[in-house]
Amino acid sequence: MATDETSMKDIDIKSITNVAADVEQYLIDFLDSRPLPNNLREACKYALLGGGKRLRPVLVIQSALAVGGSLQNALPPAAAIEMIHAFSLVHDDLPAMDDDDLRRGRPTLHKHTDEAMAILAGDALMGLAFELITTKIADSTLATRIVAELATGNNNMIAGQIYDTLPDFEDGVESLERLVTIHKNKTGALLRASCRMGAMTAGANDKQINDLTQYADAIGLMFQVVDDVLDVTQTTEQLGKTAGKDVEQDKMTYPALMGLDKSRDEIERLHAESIQALAGFGESADALRHLSDYMAVRQH
């Protein structure tokens, strides 16, 4: 099990995420091949290619490889879910939402261009994600399954944003339950879709898909608990985005509800849960195990 003292170098995250370069080139080729207004194409590229660890496409690909699939077959859903993720970040940063000026250490898209272009580029990225799936996956049955999974993840992610910013909980729902609901949807939904889509491209059986779903649910919640901790322990320069926004906006977070020590205990619990979910897999799932290790101790 990873600990706070674990070295990032020991986890060797680069060997796991080196597929990110393949995803980026795939995205560039797809955008360049699609007739679009030049300014829209450049805005989409700005949103897509501005850095980041490509966690979601990496999960697609590594989940496919864990059940004997191939990188080539996993690239369409890997690229598509990165488009959905990018669209969500562009809209999340808008003044009507989180009103953020920085994303990955540079101006957010609406600051780089303007609000109208940011809204339209986000809209385009969502539509292009589904277009990519339907044009790049030749097996129509598989394409339909992938589209359905991606749509579910997208819509649950949007529901999570609603729970977070325009909450509509029933009376009596405790704060921690509300927080878990927010995170399982806002962050977790796309991570779950990533693992499931990757498994589907490899022809995984129901048990394999269920196990990978449990893994995704655990790391999805863990990812957000870590984010909450980092927001109050790291600087803007370390994070590459505005630090302290959660406190400033009086948001529910794990540190606010549980304190830092119990939040870190929760990270360890979820990390162990994610590793246990992979117990039925062999060495082919080692990259997923190491990825969970990395996420549990990441600094930014």
C-alpha cells in the first residue's frame, strides 16, 4: 500500500501514462481532419492540449490492456472521454460556475479568448466526442455500447455539477452523504465510464467489467478527497490553479467535514478498496494498481 512517504519515482507513473502522447496525437489528427472554423478549432485545441495527466484516457487504455485488449482499439473512447472532460473543465471555469482564471498553470479558455468562444468550444467538444466514437469504431454494436456508456458518464457528471452548485437534495440528507453524492457524480462518473469503456473494447466479461467498475468507483472518490486535501495544503503555484477556492466559496469538502487527518485516513481506505477490486486480475492490471498508488500520494 502506498504511503505519504512513498516516492513518486518509485511508482514510475511515466511508464503508465506514456500512452498519453498517443491520445494527444489522435486528438490532433481528428480535429485537423474535421472541417471547423479555425478559431473554434484553435479554442478546442487550447482546451484539450494544455497539459494534464490524461487520467481518463489512461484509464480507458489500461483497463483495456488489463483484460487483454489493445491500445489501438482503445484509442477512440480514450480520446472521446478526454474531449468530454475538457468540455466540462471549460464550462466549469466560466464566471457563472466556478469563475476561475487559471487552469493547469495558464489562463482558462474564457480568459484566453472570451466567454462566448469558451461556451461554444465546450459545446463542440461534447458533440465531437460522440462523433468520434461513431466514426472511428467500425463495430456498430460496440460503438452503440460505448456511446451509451459515454452518455451516461457525461450526464452523471453534469448531475454532479448540479449537486455541487445548484443543489436539490431532499430534506434530511446528511452533509457527508451529500458530499459523496457530489463526488461520485461530478468526478467519479467519468472515471467509471473510462474503465468500463476500456474493458468493453477488449471484450471483457461481466465479472471483469464489474471488478473494474468497483476499482473506478474507489479511485474516483479517492481522487476527489485528495483534491480537497490539496486545495487547503498546496499553493496556487503548486496546483497550477487557484488554491483555496473551496474555502473561499464555503464549499463542502472532506477536510471541512472530517478534518485533514480523517480525510487522509479515507484516502488510505479507498486506496485499499481499489487494490482489492483488482484481486481477480494478474500482472496485466499492475498499471492500474500503480496508478492507484500514485493517486493516493500525488502532490498536485
